[in-house]
Amino acid sequence: MITDARKLFLVRTVHTAIYVIMAASIVFILVSAIAGSSGPVLSLALGLVAIEVGMFAASGMRCPLTGLAKKFGAPNGYAFDTFLPEVVARNTFWFFGGLLGLGLGLWLLRLLHVV
């Protein structure tokens, strides 16, 4: 039988991996928009971010893995459901939300040939 501590470790590991993939996708979208490039990797990054945003919106703007981490004994706070430092976890939404908005906005302007 798997203990709650091991389940929490697994949730934190998966959640941290998803975080890294999403952060890389958002940075890739921004870099692609700056460079004016496109292709299948950009499509993948956009798709992954769209899924993440959809999951967030469907879960009341909270990650479903956060609730799962609490179920397995994670304490309250910002960095209890990942292996990220608290300062990173606390500022993730605004930092990466801003980068995503900038990347998508620039990408849209390039798509419309405004820039």
C-alpha cells in the first residue's frame, strides 16, 4: 500500500514537472513571437498552455493538483504542492501570466502584420 507521504511526493513531483513544462512553453511562445517564428513546436506550446488555462478556469482558478496535495497531507501555503521555492510559487500566476500576455499579444500583432 502506498502511504499518503509517498502519494504527496508523487503529486509534488508531477506538479513540479508540469510547472517546468508550462514555464518553458510560455517562454517559448514569447521567444517565438519576438523572433517571428512559427512551427510545430510553437503549436505544441500553444496547445499545452491552452489546456493549462482551460484546466485552471474549470477548477475555479486553482490547480486541481493543489487540492490533491492537501488531501495527502500537504500543509497550507504557497509551495506545499510543488518543490518550488515559496517566492517562485507565490508570484507564478502574475509573472507567467504577464509573459504569456506579452507573447500572445506580440504573436497576434505579427500574425496581423502590424509589427
